[in-house]
Amino acid sequence: MSSSKGVRWRVSSYSNGEGQCVEVARCATAVGARDTKDTGHGPELWTSCESWAAFVGSVRRGSLEG
């Protein structure tokens, strides 16, 4: 997906309200993430829903800690 036009972005519930967080959007086939400091202007990372689910699962299990 190359454009976020028409998707609804949501801010993490862990956000501290100081722009130090990530926003996430989902459409039918992909999930996007972007930095809240660059809302609407900065880069967006889009991946398949399956890849996002695997990433979130790894975070929850602590598999990414190094």
C-alpha cells in the first residue's frame, strides 16, 4: 500500500500524550504504522496483516529483546 488516504489512524493506548508514540492503521489487506510526531507528513510502514500479527506476537512474548 503506498497511500494512507482514507484509513483511520489510532494512537497507542500507551501514549503519554507528548508525541512519543506510534499510530497504527488497518485496511482490508495491510497494517500501517507511523510516528505521531510526523502525522500526515512523515513516512509510513505498511505490511501484511499476517506479518503484523507475527510481529505483535513476538513483542508480547518478549522474543525481540536482545
